[in-house]
Amino acid sequence: MVMKNYAININLPESIHIYICKLYKIFIMSKKDLTLTSVKIQSDLFEEFKVACVRHKFSFQKLADRCVHLYLTDEDFKRQIHNHNNLEL
């Protein structure tokens, strides 16, 4: 993929220009900091999860990020995940 830089001259207040630059940096940095993975999960669990995501405005990305963070930082969460085997709904 080829990235092209475009310069657009618009008379904006300095504060708006700085804000746009910061948003652009966050967008570019967040794209670089992501790792693409693939996982296979049980179809029935995922179907129920998709419905719950729409209902609660949540996403699998948010779940994965938060679970990995809790797994690495919270020993009780890690223990609970290791001991949880019943996946029946």
C-alpha cells in the first residue's frame, strides 16, 4: 500500500490545526499498534454475542482488548478464565 501525502491550504485557527494533527497522529499510531489475529470460536456463542453487541453497542475488538488487559493485570480474572470450562448457554 502506498501512502500519499496531500497538503491542503485552509485558513484554520491554530487550535483547530493542532487538534486535527493530534487526531491524525492518534489514527496513524493506533493503526500501527494493532496486530491482526484470527480465532475460531463456537458458532452458537458468537451468534449470541453478536446480538448482545448490537443491544449494548459493544464489539468483539473491545472485548478482546479488555480481556487480554485483564488477563495480564488481574490475577483473579486470570484464575477465573483458567478455571472456566462450561461453555453452555
